[in-house]
Amino acid sequence: MTTYGITTAGFVPKTLDVIITEMQNEARLQFGTDVDLTETSPLQKFIEVEAMEVARLWDMAESIYYSGFLETAEGASLDIVVRHL
């Protein structure tokens, strides 16, 4: 099992594919294993749209995490990090 978020290897974001799979699995738990998750089903479309938003949040969290380090901070975040040296 992969660990996501802050790990000993740095920040590991969930990929869109992982998020979609997790959301599909949750849909199966909530609605039964026969729930329609075909490519054109309304529920699948909803999952895809929501998963894209969740993936953006993971990307944002990764950016925030790395903005606190001198080696990876950029722009205004780098200015703030340098002030604390």
C-alpha cells in the first residue's frame, strides 16, 4: 500500500487515477457492487469531475509543503524562507 501526503521520501500526492479508483470503490460500498460506473454513467461523470478537483487539492498541498524549504521554495515563499535564515 502506498502512503500519501508527507512521508519520509517527501510529499507524495495521490494521482488522478488513484483518486478515481478510490471514489469508485466507495461508490460500490455505498450503492452496491452492481452500481453503474460505465464511462457514460452520470455517477462516473460526477466521480471524474470531483476527482479532478481533489487532484488539484493534492497538487496545492504539495506546493504548500515544498514552499517551506529553501531548496524548493519559489517566489514570495522563497522570500519568506530566506528571511528566516
